Amino acid sequence: MKKLVFSAIALISLNATAQNTYQQVYSLFQANCTIGCHGNVGTSGNLDLYGGGDAAVVYNNIVGVDPINPAALAKGYKRIYAGHPEKSFLLRKCSYAAWDNYYPIDVAEGNPMPDNQSVLEKEEVELIRQWILYGAKETGTAVDTQVLYDYYHVNGKPRMAVPPAPAQGQGFQLRMGPFFLSPLQEVEFFKKQDIALQDSVDVDKLETFFNDESHHFIIYKFDAGTDANYPAGLRNINSPEGSSLGVNEMIATWQDAFAYNLPEQTAFRWNGDQVLDMNYHIVNYDSDSIIAAEAYTNIYSAPADTSTIVMTSTLIPINAVEFLLGTGTFGQDLIIPNDGLDHTFTYRLGFPFFPAAPTWHIWSIQAHTHARGKDFDIYKSTPDGQKGEQIYEGFYNRDYTFNQGFFDWEHPAVRFYDPFYTVDLHDGLVFEAVYQNFTADTLRWGNTTQDEMMLFYVQYTLEPLPTVTSVKELNNPVSFASFPNPVTENTQIYINLPASDRIQLDVFNMTGEKITTLANAQFGAGQHRFQFSPKTLNLPSGIYLARLNTLKGTQCIRISVVD
């Protein structure tokens, strides 16, 4: 494949706003690939990227088409695999380490493209990836090429490092993204993921890594046969086919990146033909930089074992029962007046008149609201529907090791039960949340952080474990949180030490520059509080990282500074 001498053609085609995204990709191929290798003179690998000058012919030559190369074909690649950059052979051939080292090619897969010529510009190969990631559609505009150019040449923030994947034979890694957010942009995407399992597997560990700006990341699995109703690529939650709720089962959710290490004798069960649906909600809090949003998940799996007890996950919103009975919708009763007063919403999840109501053996619970949430508590219901024993206190820190005295809606508590907590759904649970609305409008249920939500995530088994077990890896007993967050003037950073320890507490900006040191000394057991004052330090709005070093290890939390 020969690169044209007059590379200006590629630049013109990349910036041509009149073209849809596929036309821009097609123009890149014309400018770089069709002289001698993949055009009317030569068709290396039986790949024609010229198509007699007809973009539609080339589209049909590449999208969903098997490659000729045996090594690539054996890995399940397509020339272009819509929605799956990692399985798109043409992208792998055009990629290079200085752009993104996630797509190496083996010697058996041939030479990189363009062959023996200069590589494509970073924004050019990124255009190909974004086209694939958004579904490799023949028509329509998937991305703004100016944003891609600006990310690489003007105001892009550094990309997160690629985490190591599970060792061969222990599992595999999934990647969602990257997709690009302009300053102050907020998006929520779903993306179905074909994981091409050969046989059913048990998954006993899920480990995530994603941007500090993340609001949440969730993995679902489609009910059998339902994934065909959803297009390939990123789906905006506000589009008609956006959310797959109702035809899927939640596997796990993260509002902070951490590892789910399932208890011994339990696992998630995925069938051989399982298709996943990944959901990423992220906000770019920076007022002048573009971010690349991406999430990695390490899946640790083993062949399915019939003796393993299956772990189930689900999310429970307010009005869940009405939705299940067909008499209402999620969140219909969540109406928060803009009067600045506390408003408490109490809801019961129970099926007292349903003879087949199951018993849940609960392993974990975590709450979820948006920015106006002030508290979230969960109780075991009494037979008459009243609040019984409290099993979740929203004022606890993320690791659920101490009561920090406030509800941190961005980093809510995740409680694990050892042994599991048993709830008969004839009686069920009562959950209660408090909100305070100082905005100009009444707030209701909605998908953005400017709307509100009231739900919790629960993971449970439908049968008890035969023996009492412990979680494989315990959480770090040193607890670390900040409030308020986001912050305008001052925030308090709370650290709880189970024993005397040395604390070094530093704050960094997102380029890695140290802003200030808040502590560097020996402290006794108990709770300690440190003030961080962005206003005093004249810090611009954006994301900052508070890093805590103790003898127990290192932890980081993000602090959002807003004007």
C-alpha cells in the first residue's frame, strides 16, 4: 500500500464537514491505500479499497467481512467489526504504538498499513476507530473531526494507562472506548459486547479501571436472543434504542473503580453465547480540556461448575413494584420541589401477596442518587411494611468502615455482608432517601446528574451457602473521603485509621503536578480531618487528586472544584 505524496488530500478529507463519517474514512483510504496495494492496480489480500471510486462498494468489501489472513481469521476478526475496534483487522493494521499500543499485530498477520510508508496521523487513525466504535455506519456523522484534532494537538488531557490483563488461561480484558468529551460535556452510553465464549464460564472476580470523572460504570448481560434488537456500537441513553433495561440482568456496578472478589463457592454464570451490555456515564468537569473516556474490565473466569452457587445482581429503583406489575414507571413518585427543604422518600420493595416470593441471601448493597441526595438508608421490612432492622447507613464511607457523618453521593458506601444477610421478599426491604433542591426547577427522575435518581444495587444468591465464607480479599481498613465534593471554597478530607500510622496527604492536578501537602506526620488511631481550600490556593475549576500514603498502602480520591 503506497501513501500519496500530496498528503494534503487526507487533511482536506478529514476536515470536510460536508461528508459523513464513513465518507471521511473512505477518503482516507483513497488518499493512502489505493495506489499499488488495495486499488484498481493491486488488491493485496484480496482487499479492494478503491471499489471503482464507489464508496458503497468499499463499504460492502470491509464491514462484517472476514479477512483473508488465516491468523486474523482464527482470532475472530472481521475486516471491520462494527462496534468492536479490538476485532477490526483494518484498524489493527493501521495502528501503531505511539498512537495506541492496544492493537498489536503478529508477524503472521502481515505488515502494518500503509506498507513501508509513513503512518497515518493520530487523528486520522482515531477517526477510523471512532467510526467503528460508533457502529461503522454507512451514513450519518458519528464524531466531530475537529474534536479529534484538538485532542491530539491542542487541549487533550493525558489518557489513562492501560492496566495489565489477566494472565493467559485466567480470563480476559474488555475495553469500552475511548470516546471524547469536550469541556463540560456529559454523556451516557451503552455498548453491547460480543465476548465470543466457547462454553459457559463461572466468573469469580471483576476488576475495573476507568476515568476519575466517571459517574458510574455498569456491566449487564442481555437476556438470550434480545441483543439482536440493539445496534452495534455506542448507543446514547437518550436515543430510542439506548437503554436495554428490561431485557438484561445487571452483573456489577461501579461508582469508584475497585475489584469484586466473589466469596468462595459463588460466581456469576455466563453462557457460551453470552452477549454483554456495558454502560458508562461520565462528566468532563474541565472547562477547557478534552478528555478521552475509557473503561477497562478484567474478567477472571473458569469453566462452569454445577456445584457453584450463582450470584445474581439487580438494581432496585423507587416504583420498582409498580413497574413489575405494569401499573407505573421507575421514579414516577420522585418529585423534589425547589424550596431548599429536606424531602424524604420512603419506599417498600416487598411482595406480601405473592406465594412464590423468593428469599435473597444478600452479599452486597450500594446506594445511588445524584447531586441533591443527602442521605440513603435501607431497612429490613416488618410484616406490616414498616422499617425494621437497619442494614445500610448512607453516612458511611465508601468502604463501609466508619460513619463519616454525611452522604457522599459521588462515592456512596458499598456494604458487603459476611455472612450473607437473609431477606424474605414476602416482607422485603424498605429504602429511604433524603433530598434538598436549591435549583430553579422542580427535580424529577432523569438520566443526567442535573436530574435525580433513587435506587440501590444489590447482589445476592437464591440459596444459602453451605458454609460460612469470607470475601477473598478484604477492603483496605484505612478509610478516606472528602466532603463537600464538588467544592467551591473549602472541603474537609476525612481519614480513619484503625491503628497508629504515618500519613502523607498530597493534592495533585491532573497533569501530576503537586499542588499542596496537607499532612506528613504520625497520627494515632481514629478519625482525622484536613481542610483543602481551592479558593485560597486560587485553583481553577477541574478535577484534582488527593493521594493518601500510609503503611497500609496508597489510595486516591478525586475532588471536583467548580466555580
